[in-house]
Amino acid sequence: MSDNAKRGQFVGKVRAVDLDEGGFLIYSIVGGNQHDIFSMNSTSGIISLVNLHRFAQQSSYSLNISVSDGVHSSTSKMKINLVSANSYAPTFEKQIYEVIFDENQAKGVQVLYHVCFMFVLSRYFQRKNFRLPKYQP
């Protein structure tokens, strides 16, 4: 789940099975939900984000969830990991790329492979505060 998630965002859905016929199941969060950050629909098992108070202060949450058929109940855990939001659009280092190659190149020769590959690598390492050395053919 993104650390930029908004109130009401779908987090996940759990599903239980009861082998008894004709019964209905009731889902609930029974632990790990300090500050009531998450909500669970008691009939569908859908978990949503409802409270943003202190939401991004942890990198993960572990919820204890329960299902009951009115007589018997069962519990399980759901781990929710927060990941950094993708906040930045990709950009090219140059406005124009010039490529020189022989006109008789074989079909399928990759002309801009190096430029594209270096772009992807440079964007990855920029996020890690690491700079790639300049390419010199």
C-alpha cells in the first residue's frame, strides 16, 4: 500500500469458508489496529483505510482478523506493508538525442539501446543518491 494513500482506499479483502450449510460469516479486526487506521466490512471482509492519523509513521501494520459463523470463530493475521509513493515523473537528460549509424545496418540492430538503458539506470540510482559515471565510447 502506498504511503500516499487516501482515506477510503481499498487495502485488501479476506475470505473464509464455512463448511456448514446456510450460515453467514461475520468478519472483524480484533487487534493491531491502534488509532483505528483500518476498517473492515463485517459481511464482505474488505479492509479500507479510514484514519490517516500517524498513518505513515510505520513501515508496516499487522492486523489480527477474525471470522465467526455465530457459534465458532477463527483468527488470522494480515500484514500491510507501506511503500514509498511514485511521486516523480520520468525525464530525459537531453531534449534531443543525436544518433549516427551506418545506413546498411542489419535489420533489428538496437540504435538507442544504450541511451534508454543508461536513462533507466540513472533514474534508479538518482533515487538512491548515487551517480553513474559518464559513458565514454
